[in-house]
Amino acid sequence: MSLTKPVKAVLIGTVTVGLLAPMSGAVLSASSRRSVTGTVTDRSGAILEGAVVQLKDLLTLNIRSYITQSDGLYRFHGLHPDIDYELTAAYQGRSSRSRTLSRFNSNSNVRIDLQIPNGDTHVLGGRTSGDTILNIEAGGT
């Protein structure tokens, strides 16, 4: 069985479009990538060297990490503009509140500073570790 000329043309056209479509999307995405930078400090404003900043892709749940240097800065580049990201910082057992880099923020370079509480305080969903959330006592019947 032999293909007629019009059928061959359709098949070749479909293969060509199928090969070019992924490449054009990659070129467009690369030109519109964005970045987020910021400084990690404690509540007094002191810069924290050695803080671990995590960036979580909220679509794939992949996590990238960055350890701050003496300037307290972190940087993440090459971020997709159509994905939300969550940022948190940790330092000596204490954590910052999570901050979101929203896909609705159209800036290509975004600055989000992260602040870590001083002392024994850990941030847990807006509460501190010193708060009593629930106290259950076991008793006999």
C-alpha cells in the first residue's frame, strides 16, 4: 500500500510542527525567566552568615538551597514566571516565616528579605514555640 502525495505532505507537516513546538517554548521561557534575591537577618537586623535558604517549587515540590555568606545575601536565578515558589530560611535551629514568590508578580527581579527570630523562638504557622497549642493529660477511668 502506497501513500498518496497529499497524505505524505500532511504527515511531514505534523512531524515538523511537533519537533519545533517544544523548542520554541523553551526559547520563550528562557527569555522570560526571573530571579529572587534577599538578605537573611535576625530581628535586630544583624546579618546571618551561614543561614540556609530554601526555595520550593510549589508545582513540582522540588527544593533548591542556598547558604548565605558574610553578606547575608541569597540568590536564585532561572525561575519560571508561571510557577509559585515558597521561601524559608533556617539558622541554628530557628526558622523564618515562609514567604511566597507569586506567579502573579510580573517583576523579573524580585527582592524578598527573610527574618529569623532571636533566641529560642521558632515560628510554627504564626505561633511561637512558647505558645501552648493543646495540652492533653492522660487519666484513668
